[in-house]
Amino acid sequence: MMREDPCIPVPGQCLAQPQRWSGRVGAVAGTVAGTVAGLCAAVLLVAAPARAQPADLPPLRPLSMVSAEAALARLPGEPTPAPRTSGTLNLRDKQVHIAEYLLLFDLSGEQPGMLRDGRLLGMPVPEGRAQLAWRATPDIAVLQALTDHAWADLQARLAAAGVVLADPAAVVLAHGAVHAATGAGSSADAPVQLVHTQGGTTRRYLALAPTGMRLVPRTAAGIGPGDATARARYLAQRQEGLSLAMALNLSVLDATGTRQPAFAAPGGLPTLSPLMELAPAPAAALVQAHAQQAFVQLNEVLIPAAPFGRLRLAPLDGPIPSNDPLKPLLSFGLRLQGEAPPRRVEALLDLDGPSTARLAVYLTSAANQAITQAIAQALKLAR
């Protein structure tokens, strides 16, 4: 099922409507559901055709603090439509604090790519199958600024809704923690990566937290059962801690093959124009209540139509690393069976600064609005 929202304004461009792909959120290993079953797999797995670049395409401005300045100047709490959610919490008459706010950016990965005329991004693929391996290398300081803006936006929305939160440090000091936030988010010197594979698609996420906030350690199965003694104490003393999480996927490919290139490429080489989506964080909920073990899930992903970058063939400077040590053995096994493995096509994702930042602010604001509505409703503040 698909709904449409007003398009995000982009100076000088008339954009198609954002797409909202709704569906039941399916279960994944562990305590949390992390995928949207209604999202057509082809959106993730099919590459649009590589096209020659029109001469009038605009230049791309790299993502930087300067190019993101206008998006970061957006006032926190501005009205934004919220994606649909499922699940409920009961926070009435409880003291509530936010234990963590996790924002994931997928900055590299692999996914199957459909060929057009036997090519992908202009590269001939005689094997008939291709695996698109891509990477982006944005300035982590800009992603941190976007994360801090998202956190400020959520705080503004909660305050406007009448939500009063407890101080996390004071609650932990007095009552302990069901899930202790002891892990650091990413920094330029120490990036924190979360790898998620579903079907034939692997995404490598950069995990960020607001400046000064820690994250709850997690595995592929989620944040685990937690401290049973602290949980009993929280329930008895009407305390609740919340984990909040969302993912911004930067590598969604148009399934129709009609999406046009958006930015000029060096030498006019063929490019793909990806889509950015707000999606559930892997093995996490949009809102997870620690004591009562209840969840609010994103029930749809939100995909604006606005362009924000270009995928282009990577220069021959070495392969994009894979995390799977079994891939060479699998490739050898396929050859023994007479089946050629997919041709690996290396690509770079170049991000346009103004549009990437604008979309990230818009999508995190939408998620924050859904979080605010869920918490206010659980506190019985929403009418």
C-alpha cells in the first residue's frame, strides 16, 4: 500500500511525491522486529538503468558543514507528517527517561543489480549477474551535526506535546538501569559499525548518538534481556527507560528503471540516482520500553522522491572490502558447479550536501513526530 505526502521543497525543482511503503513489520532474531514485510524487495535489489548524462545536469556539492548549513538551520519541532506505527506502551503515572537515541546511516554495502543491455554503470557483465558493491565517505562531523539536530528536534516536539522527562543520570543513580547505556557512538577517530544482511543485501551502518549520550550495547539479536533485578525495581517504583532507534538508508534503488540521473558525473559517465529512506533500525524498535518490554515499531518506510546523490563506477583503486570470509569459498564452489558467480561492480556514492542534509532532517523529523505521538499517547497526553 502506498500513500503520498506533500513534496519536500527543493529550490528550482519540481519533485515527485514521496512514497510511503506500508506493511506488517516482520520478526527478526531476538526481541525486536526489524524489517517491513510490505516493502517490495525489488526496491532494494534492482538497479535502475545506467544512462548517459545530460549536459545540463547540476553540479554536485560535497556534503560539508557549509553545504548542510541551511538544513541544520531548520527550527526544531516544525510540523512534519509522521509515518504509521504499530504497538503500544503504557507509561501512565510513570517517570520516564530516554536511555538512548540511536541514528544509523548506511554508508556501504552490497546488493544485486539488474543489468540493462548486459551492463551495470556502464560496465559489461558477461556473467549475466552482478553484485553492486558501493561505499560513501561523508564527513562524520556533518553526520554528528545532523544527529544532534535530530535530538534537538525530538526534545522540542516532546516539550510541545507536554511530555516531561526525567534525567537519565539521576534515575540510574537512584534505581539502576535495566539496559545500561555504556557504549560510545561513532566519532571521526572511532567509527562504530553495525552490519545487517537480509536476503542478498548487506548494509554497513554507522551508529551515531547525540553528543554526550551513550548507547546501549547490542548484538544482531538486539539489546538482550537486560538486568532482571533492575526491571523488577523499575516496575515496582513506576520507572521506565526508553531506547529510540531509526535508520536512514542511502542506497535504495528505483525498481522501475525510470529514475533519471540527478547530478553531473565526471566525464559524463553513467550514474544511478539512489533514494533515501527512513526505515526500522535492524534488530531494534522505534521505541522500546525497557521495564515492560513493550515496543512501538515503524509500520512503513518513508521514501521521498527528491534526489540527493549519484552512484558511479569506482576508480580502480582496490576493491570495496567485504565482511564475509566465506565469499571466496562460495565463488570457488560455484565455479566447480559450472555456475559463474555474480560480477562484482564497485561503485562510489557521492552525496550532494544541501539535498542530503535536507532529506536527513526531514526524515528524522518524521520519525521524531511518530516517537512523540507514541510517548504522548502512552502517557495519555494525546487527545
